Amino acid sequence: MPHSEAHKLRRQVSTLSEFGKRALRSDDIDGLLQEATKLVSDAIDVELVKVLELVPGGENLLVRAGVNWNPGVVGHAEIPAHEGSPAGYALHTNQPVITEDTQREVRFEIPKLLIEHSVRSTVNVVIRGEDGPFGVLEVDSRQLRKFEQDDIDFLQNYANLLASAIDRVRIQRELAERALRQEMLGHELQHRINNILATIQAIARRTRAKSQNLDEFAKAFEDRLAAIARTHALLSRSHTSTIDIREVLSQELSVHGAVEGENLKQRGPAISIPAKQAEVLSMAIHELATNAVKHGALSMENGHIDISWDAHDRGNENEFQLRWRERTSPIAPQPARRGFGSEFLEKSIPHMLHGRFERTFGSDGIECTVSFLLDQNDK
């Protein structure tokens, strides 16, 4: 082997070794790619080197890193990823693509970027990844050059090393994000459990204070716990931290015998209520529906409930408002004793939702309004 060839081979092996050590330690993909282009440029004595990343959609390749390109190219310039370009053909065939002379090339359309930089000879090798190709490692010579098989092997080995480093960093980030999500879910679960226990404790205390006997307490307490359970079942099923208002209403009202199109009408836009507020709102709907069953619209054949809702922007805040209108005849007299339901509606909503509850008795029924600011940071 000629001395120059042996020296070139040693330099390439040394470059691979040094970059391999860095690739095992670093989690900076941009830094790795940029260093790779510089080392490749030095190792095979080619001025222009770039890493092309396949962008989402697969139609173009972005110049993600590179050396000796004009300002504004790296991080911005794109070339086609179709089979009509050298880099695109390499991607589609998963094989190195060599163009010995761009001016005589008839297989491909040479990208405008290469023409602007007076490129004459190119090599493209695929940066393969576990989940599909990341992109292409391309070297571009301004002089006519015949790339030897040793050069091609070196570039492919380098591209494989890059692919491994990229996969390793991606997997590490996914694991770190998963661990963070698990930690956040753990905190959220603990927070929800604490909220549930506090709510149950408050409900038990107030229900006991307003109950005449143990049976009355047991029935009321069981119904209210069931309302909480239904709300949390909705959350578990949706796998989100919010619940659509129509789901909250439909769930509670159907349990109490309200049927859309018969004794119930609902109208309003799709609005997602944060979980904590949805829990309190579902309790309010439960109490309104319970009152309607006892001595309101759901206690009589001709009774009807009309519910509407909306949300209004107030600067950086969003106010939710729900209107509950019961119509029935004859009107049942108001109960002499104020129970937990009335106390919850009139006191707990302003306290727990920082909102308002208003109730008006009319000649043909009652009208209630619940309003509060939607919590943008509810967990």
C-alpha cells in the first residue's frame, strides 16, 4: 500500500475512533452533526460536507449541519428528496450514490445549491436509523475527484456511527421524558386523591349536619359520592385533565331521569372544563337535578328543564356561565328546612369555584345561574 494511502487510512480510522468516543458521551445532536461534517472534511480532504435531514412529510431534505457553505445555508436550505436528486436516490435505494462530474450527470437533476457552490463531484450515503433513515451524509468537491472504495466505506461507516448516536440520544430523551411524565402523573394522582378526600370529608360533615336520621344521611351521602365517582370515571375514560360540559350534564341528568327531547333541552358550544372545576360543577348539577326530582320539573309529568351555557373572554380570562331553567305546574312549595343541596349551591360554588350562584323563583318554576372563571392551570 502506498505511503499516502496508508496515511489516509490511518487518519480515517483515527477520525472514526475519536468521533465514536464523543458520540457515546454527548447528547447534543446539533453539536455532533456539526463536528461530524468538519471531521469528515478533514479526513477525506473535501471542502464541502453537509448532513441532510429528512423533514416531516418526506418531500425535502434540510441542510441540518455543514462546513464551508455560504451564510444562510445551514439550518435553512432544502433540496428535493425524490429519486431525481442524488441524495433522494440514495435514500430510496439505501445505497451510496456517486456523481463523478455534475456537469455530465444524466441520471439526476443536480440541486441548485450545488451549482451555486461550483460542486463537480459528490458522494451521498444514507444515515440509517432504527425507525427509518434520518437523512444523508453528503461530501461535495469543487474539483473533479474520483472517490475510491475506501472513501465510500469510510463515509458509510461514519454515517452508521452518526445514526447510532442519533438513535441513542433520541432514546435517552424519550426515556427522560417518560420518567418526567411518570413523576408528574404521580404528583397529579396524589393531588387528586387529596382533593377527593377533602371533598368527601366536607360532604360527610355537611350532610350529617343537615340529616334528620341515619337513613337520610346514608342515602344522601351515597348519592353524592356516586356523583363524584361518575365525574372521575369520565376523566379516566377520556385520559385528559378536562371534561366536556355536555358529558357532565348528560351523565348527571340521565341518572335522574331527564331525557333529551322529552323533558330536557340542552344547548351550548363545546367547552372543556378543568377536572377540579368539573368535579364541583357535577356536584352542583347533581344537587339541582335532585331538587328537580324531589319537588321540581322532574317530579311532574309536564315538567321541563332547559339548560344553556357559554363562555366569554374577559381579557386573559375566560368566564363560563350555565343557565338552568325549570318549568312546571303547579309549583311545589319551597321546603321549610334548608338542606345540604341548597347550602352547597349557595355557599360552596362561590367558595370552591370562586364564582357565583343565583336562583330566582318565578310563577312557572325556577331559574338558576352558575358562573365562574375557567382555571387555565388546573391539575
